[in-house]
Amino acid sequence: MENTFRNLALSLLEDYQDYTRFYTDRSKTEADVRATVYSQNTIKMTKLLDFYSIYTAEVYATSQALKIIKQHKIDKSLILSTL
């Protein structure tokens, strides 16, 4: 089943080869909560308030990706998340 999802994801990525890809990530430990967005030319990591949820961190990372896309007027973009 895992290979099926992997193959599907790879197939979909082939359809969007000319798009700028943004990857979002989030982490939560006892010490902190972080949200990260990265692409070919950008890495933006933000430490959030420690009571934020993992879901809030993911939404924050996605909103940061959208902000970068808007600021740089990127017409073709793809945001990839693991949530």
C-alpha cells in the first residue's frame, strides 16, 4: 500500500514539473513548536508559542508559503504538506 501512495505522488509530481514546489513541515517537542517552509531558494523556520498545536504549526507554515508566493508573484506553485 505504501508503494501505491508513493507511486501516485511521484506521478502527480511529474504533472507539475514546471511549478515551484514549497514543502511545509512542523514539529512539536516539550521544549518548542516550530513551523518550516522551504523551496528551491527559500528556507523559513519560525519558532511558535509552545502551547500551539502541531496542526496550528502546519497551518502557519502553509500561510508562510502563501505569503512567499504572493510576495514573489509566483504564478505556478505547489504546496506539499505531510499533514
